Amino acid sequence: MGRHLHFDCFSGVSGDMVLGALVCAGLPWADLVNGLKRLKLSGYTLRQRPVRRGALHAVKVDVLIKQGFHRPLTLSRIRSIITASTLPDSVKMRSRSVFDRLADAEGLAHQVPAKDVHFHEVGVVDSFIDVVGGVLGCYLLNVTRVTSTAINVGAGSIQTSHGRLPVPGPAVTALAKGIPVYSDGPRHELATPTGVALIRTLASEFGPLPVMRSLAVGHGAGDRNPEDWPNVLRVFLQDDSAPEISHTERIMQIETNLDDLNPQIYEHVMDQLFDLGAVDVALIPIVMKKSRPGVLLTCLAPKEQTNAILEILFQETPTLGVRLQEVTRQVLPRRIVPIAIQGGTVRMKVADLGAGWDKAAPEYIDCQSIARRSGRPLKTVMEEALRTYRQTTRKKLRGRA
């Protein structure tokens, strides 16, 4: 029986916050420290300490660097170090996937190919511990399902070597594409590239706190301690019983008829709705009064995002009225299975149908990233991911026979 881990990113997320939250939720410290030794890195010491952030008690994990690498590391070198370690294969795969995302984001931010991105000598040791430690921590806690809230990226601006930039910075902005983020709280950067890359790799779903029977709750502290703001990452951990065939949830259905919107604007509107946390947006051709062709725009979203979605629809489209209704939907339980293929790691979204049957689909963004790096057709990458997953599943079934 696995466990379900939920990240509550109300004050953003960083690598050390993930480690602190997992330790606070019950991850044995000795197991984490000894497990990271299998990465075969030296020049650092890991320390944990209890702290307070606002009114909350939390764990702060510090990576004390004694000596970094003698020169910056490329993505291929980082992947080689992880592969050469004696860590479990699933930890290796997910850790490589996190660094792939970081390299892609830094490459977009600096307008260079991901393979040419260099991770700095001292900072890369910190990143190794945060990334591999976060993935390893979930493995040691037997976490098989991860969900997350929208990520608070903070507000204001940050000073960089390239000058002052708005929050979130370019790398976090690139990593946040396609997942729900928002800005709130003190005028600080609350989400780091490493933290967002970890959440993107680990989490299979984003949304508010689901119904959970918590086994443990953990708080991981960030470096900053702003006044009147608890700067922590909160996690909820529960034992997952045998999965139900489906579960029921309430959600808002928001729709409007459009017949005079420039078709070029539809993509822009859909992107904004998804950024606000919409779980689905559909455009359906319809025939309106006086036989005019039109489009029915339908959006499914969490109830708490209703007002924000209405604001987008009224601002970005010519509509003068929107229909709202709260509906019930049934959702198959799903999990994420990382699969190693030529060129990188692909997360497979797997939904359980019961009686040993499932349906699986490769994560589009993972396949797109591999296709861009390798120059292979996207369709070929997606087909290979699905074929590899099926082959791996059959081997496991034969092993149990």
C-alpha cells in the first residue's frame, strides 16, 4: 500500500522547503542522509533544525557547502553522476527528469540550448541535494501519488546579475507554464526554479486540498522569515487504501456563446483560463439565432476560481452574459509512472479501471521536451513512451506469476 502526499504551496516552494517538510512529516533523518551518500558526492554537510515561521513550527534543512565542483557542470555531466550512483532506479529517473526541466527552463531564460546550460560549481551541489533528496524522500516515505495546490510565486522584484527583474524570474516563469500559479503575500520571491521543477515532476494533479485522512502534516521552512507571514511549505501525508474505481467531486461549469470573437484570440483566452486552474476548456461549434455560426465556450474549474474566470471572460471576449452551474463529475484515480526512453524520462499518467485494467497516456510536455532536444518526431516519442510502459507492465505481471 502506497501513500498520498499533498503539497500546500501557499508560500511558494524551494528545494530546502521540500526536504524540511518531508522530514517534519516523518522522513527518518538518518535514512535521508545515508541515502544521499549513494550519490557519491562530497564537500557538503546536511543539517536540520527546528524553527518558527510566524505562528508555525517547522523544520529547516540546510546544505552546508564545504567545497563545490572545480568547474560548472553541463546537463549531460549531471545526468552521468546520477546514473553512476547506487540510488534506486526510480529515484534516478525522476531526479534526471527534474534536472532536464531545470536545464530547459534556464535555456529558455538565457536563449541557449538546454545542453549548453551550465550549473555553477557551488550551487550545483546544493541543487543535487535538494533535487535528489526530495525525490529520495518521497521514495523512502513510500509515496505513490503526489498532488499539489497552485504555487504562490511571490511578488515584487529580484536583483540578478542581469539587473532587476520582476517576480517570478525567467526560469520560474518558464517552469510554471501549464500549471496553476498566483501572486500573493510579501514582496519577495517565494518559488525557486528547483522547487517548481520538483513539484512539476512529482505532482500528477493540481488543485485544492482533497479530502484526506492525514497520517502526518509537515512544515518545511524557507530561508526568509517575513513579518506576519508563515514562510513554510506544508505537506499532508496519508496512507492510500485500495483505490476506488472512481471518486465524485463538485466543480463549476461556466459557459457562454460567442459569435463575434476574432478566432486568433481563442488560444489566448484558453491559456489564461488554464493558468487560473481550469481543469478543462472546450470550444464547440454551434448554430445561433438567425442561423449565425458560433462557438460554445465551456470551462470546468474549481468553485473558488469562479470569479477570476468570469473576469477573464468578460474582459477578453465580447460576451455580456455567462451561464453558471455547479455539477458533479466522476474521476478515475490516477498515478504517475516515470518511464525512461531514448532521450529522457516521460511521466505516464495511468488511470486504474479496476480488475487489473488501466489506461495510460504519456505527459505531452515531457515528450515535447525530448522531441525538441533530440530532433525526433513528437509522435515517435509518444509512441515509444506508451510502448515502453506496456512492455514494463507486462514484465512486472510475468514476474508476479
